[in-house]
Amino acid sequence: MRVVVLADTHLRRGGRRRLPDDAYAELERADAVLHAGDIMVSDLVHELEGFAPTYAVLGNNDVDLVGTLPETRIEVLGGVRVGMIHDSGPSKGRPARMRRRFPDCPLVVYGHSHIPFDGEGVEGQRLFNPGSPTERRMQPEHTLGILEFDDGQIRHHEIKVVGRFSPTGG
């Protein structure tokens, strides 16, 4: 199972910004999509659902999506329990905090910081922040995540650099 992981897309209703073409190419190959919040418009959720089943959590900027998305969720994909949250709190203490919050999940996907991260937490739990494909802030590149699951195992995990978005979509 191939999963595309997004966070912090910050797309606005009526805005001209969209995901980079590289992101759409990855979505074409997805078996599922995870979005770790700050989606901002339901149109993007519907667009992502057109590619693959989409699982999203509420971000702090998702005021129009309150009541439609959970703040946290756990999904089983390819036999792997995946915990999701937008804001995992400060980096100091994050591994222990995520282990307490999602004790039965070998993988926790989060966003909020726009800082891509793919690393091991407490007791082997993988912590995964895909960064942002549209708003890199202080990061050098726009990014998203790719995960592959098979038979209850995380077989592949990577942060992938995606091309710059264009206001006109090119």
C-alpha cells in the first residue's frame, strides 16, 4: 500500500494557489492519502478523495472544517496502525508525548511546524512530519511524505522534495 502524506497546504477558498504538479503525480499513484491538518478548505479534501481514500485531521487554521474533521485519529493502513494529529507540541519531549498519546501506533503522522521530519521516537515508534508542499516557510524545499506498508510493516518511508507551486498551476 502506497500512501501520500500531506500537511500544512494552507489553500484558501478562491485562491489561485494549488498543489505542485509533482504532488499530483504522487497522488496519481496513491492507495491512500493522509493529511495532517491546515487544509483550510473542504474543496481540497474532496479533490484528494478523487485520487484515493483520504484521512485528515483538523489543523489550527481549519476553522471552516471544525465539526467535519477529528483533532486526532487512528487508521489501520496495510495492517499498520497510524496515529494522526496536527500539532504534536514542542520538539522537546515530543517522542515521549506521542508514545503516550498513541501507545499502540508504530507510526505517528503530524504537521503544524512545516518542518519535515522522519525519525524514530520512543520504543521504535516512527514520527513523521511531511513538511509542506506549498508553504515551506524557513525550510529549503517544499515537501510531502511517501509511506509504503505491507503485511503490517512499514516497508518504506521518505520525505520527498516537490517542485515549487505556481499560482497559475504550472
